[in-house]
Amino acid sequence: MRSIDRPDGKNYAGAVATPEIQTVPSPPGLSPSSRKWVLVILILATAMSSIDRQILPLLLEQIKDSFSLSDTQLGILTGPSFFLLYAVCALPLALVSDRISRRLVIAWCLTAFSLMTALSGLAPAFLILIILRMGIAVGEAGIVPASQAMIGDIFPRSQLTSAMSWLYFSASIGTTIGFLLGGFLGQWLGWRLTFITVGMPGVILAVLAYVVLPKNNTATRSSAKAATSRTNTSLKKSTRFLWSQTTYRYLTFANTLWAFASAGIAMWTAVFISRVYELPPSQIGMIMALVVGVIGALGLSIMGNVAQKLDKRDVRWPLWIVALSSLISAPLVFTTYLSSSGMVAWIGGGMLAFVSVSTQGSVASTVQMLVPPEMRSIAVAVKHVIVTAIGAGTAPLVVGILNDALSAEYGVHAVRYTLASLGMLFPIAAIFFYVAAQSLKNDIARAEDWAAEG
């Protein structure tokens, strides 16, 4: 046993080697059937967020022609204009989610990004489109932290990885639908009507979310004393506690590297297929939906179940699986983007989607284990700020800049070599995922001790 200082100045004992991790009880008053309905709404909300986000890559070439843009400008549209504001807004919305109501954050954010998506179809100029993308970012910034925190509230730890995998599974479903809609509607209706058509259903879902989701956070249902103490936990104290968790630090860094490579690939693969293989948008949408959506969702489901079973043997197994998946991703990236055979590239891309998409359910569930209930949204948001600003926020722009720089020598194939170079980041991420797992047991014990002492 050793003494560990709390961020608020108190002191408690945390175990270096932990016994069996205790299961967090289900929140009072919420039946198993109610939990399922809540999960369904969160799945739909996450899917809708993915749909709104994933239609853009299929429409980039049309938008480029409409406004006579360079790849660097497309990179601004797909990267900083969305993800940097997403990162800035994630923490304030997470604080509202933790302190006031996760339900309100989810419902209002759904309304915001759905309306902004629809309005994107009316943008008269590139600058206006960027501003509307920033509005979409504000809306989507609150969905992930609040949804994951609500999952952490209502499901016991024994079911947490499985429930979180379903949440990410829904993102794969949304990705599949987004690619199909972006491809077919983009080809038939054009990019403007596609945005309008896709955006409006989210407003209806927002109303359902407001009606169905729990009104109060589980973190505020404890005793009055504990509730008051937790609600008054400042952002500074919360972030100090988060950063004192060794697993959280390494996990965030690893996830940032993973996100940089993955975001660059996700945003530019449709352009790669269009330029290198000269396929129409509808066919590109079908390929992306099958490879990223269906095969990625299959990998998420299978690997999520495997991680859940192995978690019962050792809580570190999910992160070990993530590390292995990241390591395997590197040669698959090289195969997908450097192969001269379309069939080989398709197989490589399918295998890449299977192993790469499967990692995020385990990462999300691990974050929830590392913090007490009142810090759940903040824990997700802080990680998202770092991962998004450094990773997803800059990668599409970097790819666009490199495409323009290499185009004089390689022409339309410049995007091939830019995307292939991103594969070098996956092995580095794998190392840090593995390191993060080493301190996981002790860090879970610290979080449970904090929650127990109030």
C-alpha cells in the first residue's frame, strides 16, 4: 500500500496491486429494459453524428469544383474548420453534461448539428461553408462525451465494454449510411441537396432524445453530501486528477497518434479512389460503405466481444488488443495505398477497417474506468480536445498540403503516397497503448477510492 495525494489536498491509500475490481451497481430506478431504450437513443444519436460527418468526404470533389478550391483548402474544410472548434467546445459542454444534464446536452447538440448540416447546402461561398462546418462542430462536440458518460452511468462495469462497443458500432452504421447517401445522393442530387436531405432527420431524433433519456445524471443521485462534493469538483481539480492517472496520459497520447493517421485516411480515401481509380461517387460510396462501414462494424463487434471476455481474466486485455490492432494496421495501410492492384487494395482496406475500427470501444470503456462518475464527461472531453486538436484537427490539412506539394511530381497519385506515409504512426501508437495498460489496475483502484471517499 502507498499514500496517494488527491487533487483537493486530501490523502488516501491506493493499492499498488489491486484485488478484483468491484462492479459498479446499476443506477437506482432504471430497469434493464429502460437501459436498452436509452442505449438505442444514444446509438441513433451517434449514428446521426457519423452520417452528418461522413457524407463530406464523398462530396469533396464536387465542392472543390463548385468553389475552385485547392487540396489545401479542402484540408481546411475537413480539418481545422471542424475539429479545432470541436475541441474548444468539448470541455464546456462536458462540464454542462456533468454538472447539469447529459440529456439536455445530447438533445440540444443533436438539434444544432442537424440544422447546420442542412444549412450547409445553402452556402453561397466557401467561407460561409466553413462557418457552417464550425457550427456543426459545436453541435457534435457535446454528443460523444455526454453519450459515453451516460453509458458509464447506467451500465455496470461488467457490461461497460460491450455497451461502449455498441455505441461505436452505431458510429460504423452511421458511417455506412453516410457513405451510401453521400455517394448516391451526391451523384443524383448534387452536394447541396444532399446536405439538406441528410440534416433534417436529426431534429426529430433530438425530440425523442429529450423525451426518452434520463432526466438526472447518476452522479447526482448519491447522498446529498456526496452529490454536493462531486458537483463542486472544479475543472482544475478534475484535470489534475486525470493527468495524475498514468494510464490516462499514455492512452491519450497513443490515441492522438492513432487519430492523426486515421483521420487523414478517413477524409481522403474517397478522393484517393476517385483520382487513382476514376470511379463515380455512387461506386465510391458503396466501396467505402462496405469496407469502412460493414467490415469495420464487424471488426468492432467481434473484437469488442473478445475484449469483453478477456477483460474478465485481466482488465488490461482490451488495451493489449488495441495495441496489437494498431501494430497490424501499419502493413495494411502500405498494402492498401501502394498496391497497383485494385483488388489487393480492396482486401487490404477491408482488413485495415476490421482491425483499426475495433480499437475505439475498448479505449472509450477504459477512460470511463479511470475516473469517478462526476468526471466521466470531462475525462472524455479532455481526451477528445487533445486527440481532436492535434490528431483529427490537423491531419486532413497536412494531407492536403502534402498533396499539393507532391502533385507537380506525382500528379493525381500524390494522394497515394501521402496516405501511405500515415501508416508509420500506427506502430508508435501501439507501443504507447501497451505502456498505458501496465498501470491500468492501479489507476482504476485510485478512481474507485476517490469515488468511495466522496
